Amino acid sequence: MSEDKKIEKISGIKGMNDILPEQAALWELFENTVQSVLKSYGFQQMRTPIVESTPLFARGLGAVTDIVEKEMYSFEDSMNGDKLTLRPENTAGIVRAALEHNITYDGPKRVWYNGPMFRHEKPQRGRYRQFHQVGAEALGFAGPDIDAELIVMCQRLWDDLGLTNVRLELNSIGDAAERNQHRAELIAYFEQHKDQLDAEAQRRLYSNPLRILDTKNPSMQDLVNNAPKLLDFLGEESKAHFEGVQKILRHNSIPFTINPRLVRGMDYYNRTVFEWVTDELGAQGTVCAGGRYDTLFTMFGGKHTPACGFAMGVERLLELMKLNGDAEVAQSCDVYLVHQGEQAQMQSFVLGERLRDAGLDVVLHCASATGIGSFKSQMKKADASGAAFAVIIGEDEAAAETVTVKSMRSEDFANNQTSVPFDTAVDYLVDQIVGADHDESQCDNPNHIHLHH
Ligand code: ATP
Ligand code: MG
């Protein structure tokens, strides 16, 4: 009886995904594109811890929000009793860090982040318990210009990612006083129609009536459509701000629809709120959501610092990239080194280093559990690697100080291999690979030459 039969396998956590090597190229394409777009607008990256103290979210997001009520991974540190939470979003963490290090001391700052977030939700398509967000936060900016810039930047990102089917929904939720007025009217309206409210809406009636407008319950749609609209309660300043955002968007030819029922899940938002939505992903169609949060710094004990930001759901965007067909990215290398015999192996190591010095991506064949393998099996690996060239060093080549270069993509199978002196192999290959790449021209792929659409 085998001993390992008894060993129970440990699985990953439900709703938390492994991102496998075959998905890496798509993630890299996405992340490199994000990085270059954000950099081109002057945003600087920030990385804050995945764990924060629980009150940060309870206070920052609002006690009666979905996230704080039922989605947080909170626990007590068994070493010291600290109350901790795996971050469900990163705006609160960024603002905490911004305050702690006074990063806006010399004026407004544009920052961005990328990383995993954690929410205890029911796992389904587009909804996971660990998921990733890329977010941007413009800290210390008060005007409608930055709100519009964030949106224009998103549009550029969609364009660069080849996404065509995302549309912008926009709303203004005013300031606290305007919301309070509206809230009173809203509660009065829902009280009049209490029989039409579902259990969740009844529960939220006095705690967070604005969120009732966000209901997905079909039988409540008429009710919420006819409810008093926050937009009608905006004062002059909020109205002017909202107009300002729209004007810049129109000037930049960014189409949008105003959705008066658009509210956001967190308490910290005011004035501008927006969502980028697609119809291609089923129920989880919001790929990016954001808005202004002028009071969050003061809620955390800082001085008044107006701010605006967004967060996008990376998994949903990757799904959309796949659907848009622009995601046929495969990771491959330039050269696969095949060798036989000890001397050849040593030369392969040397050649590999020299090729990498010259900027090429090289995979050196190494022994597996069954050994180094025959030429034939090594060539199979070379083929599967997607390499442009296999470089073969057998015992004959090693003795003659030559290498055999075999083109893996040539149509002309009879004439696709050449003998090249070992010492000129680097020049030869660089010429073949970089030269060919130049001929193909407009290499607009930020991911270097080994990503192929
Ligand atoms: P939803 O209404 O879908 O629950 P939300 O309002 O909770 O979204 P935000 O907190 O605004 O979402 O997060 C911004 C974006 O992050 C969302 O638009 C979505 O793309 C993504 N996102 C949020 N929750 C998840 C999740 N559990 N799994 C995957 N992506 C998510
Ligand atoms: Mg949610």
C-alpha cells in the first residue's frame, strides 16, 4: 500500500483564483498598458498593505454599506488582539497613508495602485472573494477638470486595450446637505409606498435609503424610477461642478448618459459619480466605478482635502479583452537552446547568457524528472515554447565550435537550418530576430517582441 494515498490534498480557498502561467501574458499586457497610460497622465504608483485596522473601513466606507455589513474578512490577530481586515477596497488605505505621510504637503498628488482586494461574496462569474483592482486617486484637486481627466484617462485605457463596448454613466450626488434634503423626501416617498418595498429595502429605509435606488429587484423598478431625484436637489455649486465635468467630456468627444439613479456603495462619495459599464459580461457588467470624495480626509482626522478617484475590476476587464478577441496573447521566447553532451551543455549556458546580454529571451533546455531527453524530445519542447529559433549544440557542433540555428517559423522546411560559428551566433540571431521585428514595423505592443496578437 502506498504511503502517499493517505495524504489529503489541500485546496485553494473558494472564490480565490490562481492565476496560471498560461494567463500571465494577458495579465502582463493589461498591467503594462495600465502602467504606461497612467504614467502618461502623471500618476505615480502607491502600494499600501493588504491588511489594515478594521475601524479604517468601518469609519471610511460607512457602517451600513454592503461591504462593511457583510463582505469584510475581519479577524483578530491572535498574537496581540489587534482587530484587522483584509482590504475590501483601497481608497481608504490610500487616504490613510496619504495622511500619515502628508503626501499632499506641497500640493495635489495623482496616485494609482494595483492589487488584490478581498470581499466575502457569493462567488460567481465576475464576482470573486479575492479579486484585483487598479485604481487611481487624485488627491487635493477640487475642480471638475480632474474628474473629467480621470474619465478621459479611462477612455484612453479602453482604447489601448482594444475595448470598444464600454459606456459611461454619470451622475452627481451633491453634497451632504443636498443629500439630506433629498433623503428626507425619499424616505417620505418610500413610506407612502411601503407595501412595495422588499425586505432589504425596508431594512434600508432609514439607514441608507439612497441605496434602495440601486435595487436590482424587477418589481421595484417602477417605484424607484418615480422616486424623487437627487439631481433636482443640487445647489448652484454642485450644479456648476457637474456642468463643468460634462462640458469637458463633450469637448473631448466622450459620450455619456446621465443616470440619476447611479449611487455608489460607499458613504464617502459626493458630487460626481460614474461607472463604466458593458453589456457583454452578464450581470456583473460594471468594469470601473468612481467618484469624488471631498470629505474622506476630514473623516480620517485630516485637513480638508478634496479628491476624486476610481477603481476598476481587473478580472472583468480581462474577460472583456478575451471577448473582444484582442487577447490572443501568448508568451514565447526568442531562442530555445537544445544540446547534447556535457561540453555542449556548458557552451549552451555561455551562449544563453550572451544572448540575454544582447536583449533576447532565451530558454535553455534543462533536465526534467526523466533526464535531459533526446534531441527529438528537446526539439518538441522547442516547438512548444513558441521560440522563433532553436539553437542546437550537439557533440559535433561542440567539437567544431559551431551551432546549428533552426528557424521554427519558416515555411521553407528544407532550408530552415544553418550552421553558424559559435562566436558569431549572437550577432547572427540578433540580426535575424531584431531585424525581422523591424521589418514587421509598428511594434505598438508595450510588451516587447515576444507577445504575438
Ligand atoms: P457591484 O455592484 O458589482 O457589487 P461594487 O459597487 O461593490 O460593485 P466597487 O466597490 O465600486 O464595486 O468596486 C469597483 C469595481 O471592482 C467594480 O466595478 C468591479 O468591476 C470590481 N469588483 C467589485 N467587487 C468585485 C468582486 N467581488 N469580484 C470581482 N470584481 C469586483
Ligand atoms: Mg459589491
